[in-house]
Amino acid sequence: MQKKNPQRIVLPVLVFIFVIGGWEIYVRAFHISLYILPAPSKVIQALVQNRDILMKHSIVTLEEALLGLGISTVFAILISIGMDLSKTIRTSLYPYLIVTQTVPVMVLGPLFSIWFGFDLLPKVLIVVFMCFFPIAVSLTDALQQVDPKKINLVKSFGASTFQVYSIVKIPAGATGLFSGLKVAATYCVGGAIVGEWLSSSAGLGYYMLRVKNGYMLDKVFACVLLIVLWSVLLNVGVSVLEKLCFPYLRKGEGK
């Protein structure tokens, strides 16, 4: 077993304390106004005092993020398998996957609002647009790298195409799938926030714009803190799901 290095925990904690402490001292020493830069203590105070309304808006944002993440995962898996099955499909679709990442999300947001209204759908579509690519590309590459000997082995026992994927390719490509999911889980909350900036009546993005227009920067920073928290928790949730579904993937870690 590899020995744990305490510096991996201690050094980041020290940097965090140094940055937050320096920020707090700077704001207090130079009497920086709240509408310019709030002290960390004021941000925490705003987070506690407004916890009910922040939680209410968080639920809206998380609903949009999780729905978009789920839809993008299903479509990414289906298209990745299709591109793995057929070289023609891969050649036809793969360039467009790359092109989708060159289109600014801020351009698509107003178009989605015009086409689909101002309800849940435009926000979910923005999340799907942001999350689909990392999952599809990671899974496609993982499926392409599966050991051909394993595939030939199950085929020699008369395995069908469905059995080849269910027994060999999907389990072997699970690492790529969850790698993409971890990236997408981090993106999905940000995608929902962008959608709420463009058109919404609820959500952390909507609340952030509202308090920003009132120059209540302590509440803006409280929103940012929550966005980071939810993104990290979703990323951790994907890691936990990975270990529950495919425990053998991480079996060799730490040796």
C-alpha cells in the first residue's frame, strides 16, 4: 500500500487559509466598501442569513442541471455506441461534435428562449449542449480502445452484438464514461446558471443577477460559493456512483 502524503492535504489547506485570511485583512484594513469587495466573513453571514431563499433557488437550478445531465448522458451513450458500431456513423458525426464546442453558449441561449419560451426547456437544452460533448467523446474513445482479444473471445462463444457490448465493451469503457460524467457534472450547474442569466424567474442565476443589480456583492459571492459547492458535490456523487456500479475499476488504485 502506498503511504499517504500529509502534504497533499496540509498544503492546500494552508493556501486556503492564507488566501481567505489575506482577503479578510485587506478588506478590513483598507475599509473596502461592501459593493466593491465583501469580506469572507460578510459572505458567510449572507449565506447563513439568506439560506432559505438560496436553498429555494438552488433547488430550481439543480433540477435544471440534473435533468440536462441525465438527458445528455443517455444521448451520449447511444451516439457513442452508434459511432463505435459503424465507422460511417463515426466519420459523419464526430466532426460535428467538435463543431458544437466552438459555438458560444451565450449565442444559443437567446435563440433557445425565442424558439422554446422562457420555461424549463431552454435551460435544460443549454445544460445538454454543454454536457453532451465530454461524455460522448470520452466514452467513444474508451470503446475504441477495448482489447480486441476480449471481444474475439466472447464472439468465439457465439455472443451477439448486444452481448459483446453488455459483457465486454460497456464494462471496459466505463472508465471513459465516468471520466466524461465527472467533467459534465461540473459543467451542468454552470450551464443552468447561464440559462438563468438569459431568461428565468427563479434559480441561483436569476437571484445572482437580482442582487448584483442591487450592488449586494456579499449575496453574489454567497451564490458563487453555493454554485461551487453544488458542482463539487455532483462531481463527488458521480465518483461514488462509479465505485458502486463498477468497483473493480478502482481496485488497483493506491497500490
